[in-house]
Amino acid sequence: MTSTTDQGSEGTKRAGTVRKGVLGNRDFAKLWSGETVSLLGSQITEFTLPLVAIITLGATAFEVGLLNAARYVPVVMVSLFAGVWLDRVRRRPVLINSNFGRAALIALVPLAALTGVLSMELLYLVAITVGALTVIFDVGVLSYLPGLVERRHLGDANGKIQTSFALAGIAGPGLAGLLVGLLEPPIVLAFDTATYLASAVLLLAIRRPEPLPAQPADRPSVTASIGEGLRTVFGSPMLRQLLAQSATFNLFQNAVLTVFVVYAVRELGLSPAQLGIVVGAGSVGALVGALLSNRIREALGFGRALLVVTVTACLAQLPLLVPRSGSVPSMMLLAAVLAIFGASLTIYNVSTLTLRQAVTPNRLLARMNASYRMILFGSAPVGALLGGTLAGVVGLRSALVVAVVGVTTPLLWTFFSPVYRLTEIPTAPEEPAAPGSSTPSPAATSGDPSDRQE
């Protein structure tokens, strides 16, 4: 029984939460802080790992492409099973252990460099295993969040996390570039180890109990559960076409990323610090996009806003072909191009993420995310290998031309996809609880059931 004093206290807390938004939820603040710290470290690693290959080991463009591809291989191999698993267990312990595992694996690179045994084979191994834990962590976070915050605050929570991505992208490459200028590239990766440990500690500090996900009395097989997740994506015309468009974009964008880093260092002559500034400008744009995404959608309407940012994202990188040196004007142009690209891509991501949340029933969120991400990020290693192979066959500049032109092809979907005709975001119909469920799902206990979280 709750006393009158307790009721008044709870009412005050709820009122404070309304005023503060999602940041009134201290447990979310811990999750968000941990994510922000680990994302900063991940950006340092994403920027530095190819430089370890290029500078420390003298890797070829193909080897760099293979390294980039290795990071995404687990998306194809692990995603579907991770989705089924995370729909059946408590997610927070999985997130904590994933962070400890990633910290240990990243630490192998500086240790190997200090002991003189660093090799491309070790980099491939670290990229694959860290990638597998990252798949599990990312799907787990997207499934854990709806039980941590009220449904009416999910949009705010998503915006905060996207802002963290942008801030980490701003600080990470620039910081990594400066650190690589001061330290050997492998040693810089020790910073990422520390950020994963910090994230794990903050997750351990969350106090809200996490209920076990709903467990049907007659649990379907893993194959049947995977099939239901795939049908959720491919059975929806909106999700199916949105995924096809995004996967095509991801394929060519990863070809651009693979070629541009090598092109910028070897053809334009950018130093690691200069490259960090240029890449960081893209994240400045991403931050602006994260902050303005909701306002832009409200001003233009969902479909029209999505159309504008899709066209911009697909065309923005064509000017990457203009600079022919590492001069200040060239750096300014590269930075401006990546800033515009970063802003438009972030608005696109926030919008499509919200759409996926809205049209997917809560009980299928983990499997939908796993299925969607398997295809979406599964195209990334293909693009990375494509970029590396093209660079080896036709040269860096010609490969960059093919890649940035390829990024424009997703514009074709704007002519027939129903997503671009939406005036507002739809919502999924209510679904009854799974037969024999032993525990209510978060949707039944956390606010407006029409809101959905990726």
C-alpha cells in the first residue's frame, strides 16, 4: 500500500519529468551518458583503425576495404539470431557484457603493437568480433529503451541519442586526428577501451528493474521467430521499399568512405589532423540536422521533408570530386560538402527511424530491427569491397567518381515509394498480448501504446 506522502512524492516526480522531458528520467540520463561516451570512443576507433592499417602496416586500398567490410560481416551473420535472443531475455545484462567484451577486444591492438605482433590478420579479427558485439549491443539498446522511458518521451529520447551520434562524430575524428599526430595510431585505440568501460559502469548504475520480456507458453522455434521478423519488414510495402532504398544508398556510401580516406591521404595529401577536421565537419552538419529534424518535418510535412533530405543526401557528395590538393580552399569545400551531407542524412535517419517505430508492433521490434539492420548494414561490406576493388583496378580517383555517382541512384525510389506521399507518420494497430504471456510487454505498461521504438 502506498502512503499519501509517497503518492504526493510520485506526483511531484511525474510533474518534474513532464517539465524536464526525458532527461527527468535519471536512468535514461545514465544510459544516454554511457552511449555518448562510448560513441565518442567508437568514432575514434572508426577513424583510427584504417589509419593503423594505412600508416602502421602500409595496407593497400583493397586491404583497407577488406578491413572496413570485416566490421559489417557480423551484421549478416549475427543480426537475426540476436533479434530472437533479445526478444526473450533481459537486455541490460547483455548490454553491459557487450561493452566489457568490446573494451577487451579493442585493447588487443595497442597491446599487439607494443609487443611487436600487430598484423592485418589481427585487425580483421578485432573488427569482426567487435562488430559482432556491436550488433548485439545496438539491437539490444533499441529494444531496451522502450521499457526505460515513457512512450510519450521516445521521440525525445531518440533525438538525444542522435545528437550524441552527431556530437561524437564532431569530436571523435578531430580528436583522433590530433591524437594520431601525437601518438602511434594503435596506441590511440586505448581511448576507446576506456569509453566502453565507462559505458558499462553507467549501465550498471541504472536502478529501474527490467522485467523479462513476454514469454508465450508455446515458444516458437528460432526459425519461426526469425521468419516472423522478416515478414514484418518485407510484408510492409513502406518498410520494404524504404529498406531497398537505404540499402542501395549504404552500399555506395561505404564505397565512398573506403576510397575517400585513402584518396584524401595519398592523392590530396591531407594529414591525419586535417582529415579529422574535414570528416568532423560532417558531424557538425549531423548535429544541426539532429537538432532541426523535428522542426523541418513539422514545417514541411513528413513526406515532403523526407523528399528534400533524400535528394540533398544523394547529390551532396558530388563536389568531393572537385578538390585536387590539400589546400585550405580544398579543405573548406570538402568540409562544407560533408557538413551538408551530414545534416541531410541525419534528418533522413531520424525520420525513417520514427516511421519504423510507428508501424511496427512492440513485440516485434527487436526482430524487425535485426531483420532490417541485417540487410541495411549487410550492404556495407559489399560497398567497402567494391570501393577497394575499384581503387585497385581503375585507380583512386576513378573509383571515387563511380562511388559518388552510385550514391545518387536511390533517388529513383522518390518517384514511386509511398513513403514520400505521407503527410504524417502512421501508427501500428494495437495487437493483443501474445498467448500465454507470463509478463506484460513494455507497451502495456509505459504510456501511449501507439508510439513505437526502434
